[in-house]
Amino acid sequence: MGATIKDVAREAKVSIATVSRVLNNSAVVTEETRQRVLEAIKKTGYKPNALARSLKIQKTHTIGLIIPDISSTFYPEVVRGIEDIAAMYNYNIFLCNTDQKEDKEIKYIEILGEKQVDGIIFMGDVVRDSVIQAFNEFKVPVVLAGTQDKEKRYPSVMIDNEKAAYDAVKYLISLGHKKIGMIAGSMQDPIAGLQRIEGYKRALEEHGIKYDPELVVEGEFKTRKAYLAMLKLLEHKVTAVFAASDDMAAAAINAIFDSNLRVPDDIHVVGFDNTYISTIFRPTITTILQPAYDIGAVAMRLLTKLLGKEPIEEMHVILPHQLIVRESTGFKEGSSR
């Protein structure tokens, strides 16, 4: 059998209560006593029961992280940002992949409740009413990363998706394009879907280009659907395409090449997110930099503030985006614009 807390107390010549105070970082214990207890723990090989301790202090130092699609090139970088900050504050992560399915979202929230996590970071295309109800029943702090709920009742970290899409399409217009197609996310997604479509429409309208709904085709952030969407747009003789993710932009470029056309010679393509795919794909992809790592890091820091009851200056954080110009719109790497 392993060493017990009694063994530690006996070795350090203190009470069991004193050992417990040391384990819980109580300020009541003197430094000399603390060091004696720590030496006794090391000598006896005592391993504290994490579950028992969490029940006493009502904290497990675990965070539930719910993401919609682990296969996306965008979310892993968000997770990195979350994990790095979580490690700084001694939190462990439970990672849950929902495949964008409502029943899995609810199931994982229930599982995280059973695990007694201290808080949740939620990423999803849509924050459904059923998800909000599950959050309310769970009653732990929740932060939304890369999305928002309709009523803005939960803290969130994201970019201005409408303005980012506007900037991408405005850039294509500045290159002389008038027939610009869009491979959109999902029309059911109010953030990465509808807001980016609204940005596309506003850029066209402000520059005197009539909006044509046939030039907006849903790709649903899936490469196969984006490939087919690009083939459909080619039937309309578009000269440029704005894709709502880098994965879909890469699929669009493949469809263009398979149709015996060239990027950027025949068609210009702009993506979204600035994931690693935009730099390793050929041609490299002009894209909107969405600071994925920072979204994760800021969301996790916001959650630690909620858990620590620290003052929060901004409950809904909007991080800056940036247009990164590369080869898919005719810009040669290393040359001047």
C-alpha cells in the first residue's frame, strides 16, 4: 500500500490538519513547517488523492474545452493558446470534439458536469438554445471562443467577422475584379457564416457592384463541398473567389486547376484564418489573419479571471484581424507591393 497522510504527519512530527494545510497552500503554516512537511511527502512517497482534495476545496483545476471539428486546421492553434495559459494557472484540459452535432454538445456538457470541471470554453458555429439551457443547469463559468450567443450573456473572444470579410473582398475589388464569387460557411451559422456573407455583400454594394446570390455557394467549411462549390462558381465565369476558410480556399484552388485554369493567372483566391495550410499550399494563399492562438489564450485568461473573481474590463473582446497578401492574388513572396 502507498503512504498515507498519517504517515506524512508522523514523519514530519505535525498533525494531519497541518499536512492538509500545506497541501492546500494555506498561509497559516510557517515556512519552516511547510518545508518539513514537503520533505516528509518526498521521503514517504505520498501521493495526494486529487479527487478527495477537489471535493474538500470544491475545485478540480480542470477546464472543459468543447470544439466543433478537430480535423479543421483552425482549431488546433486555438487549443494551443488555451493550453498554454491553462498550464500557467495549473489547470488541466478535457478536450471534447462535437462534429458540430447538437446532441454531442449536450452530451459533453453533461459529462463535464459529472467530471466537476471548474469552467468551460465553448467553440461552435452556433450557440443553440439547448446548449445555453445546459450551461444554466451546470452553473459554472463559461467563455465563448470565436463565437457569441445571440443575447451576449456569456463572455466571448473573437474578431469582427463582418469587417474582416469586407476587407478581403474590398482588396479583390481593388485588383479590378467585378465578378467575385464566395464560398461561404453555413447559412445557419450566425458568426463565421452570415457575418462573413454580410461583409462580402457590403464590400460589393459600397463599390457599386450588384450582389448576385448565385455567386454565393455554401461550402460548410468542408473541403469536398468547397471543391464542388468552386466548380459551380466556375460556371458563372467568376474572376475571383473569397472563401470563408483557408481549407475551403485550398479546395477551391484544386478545383480551378482541375478545370484547366490557373491561380492567380486566371482567377484570384482569398481565404480566411491564416492557418498553416495557407503558407504550405501552392500557390500560397492570400488570407485574413484570424489570431487563433490569441483567441484561445485570451479566452482562457478571461476564464481564470472569472474563476478567481478578478475584475474584468471587457466581457466581449474583439481582437484585430489583418489581410495577408500572398501568391494566390498575384503577389510574389518577398517582392514589394
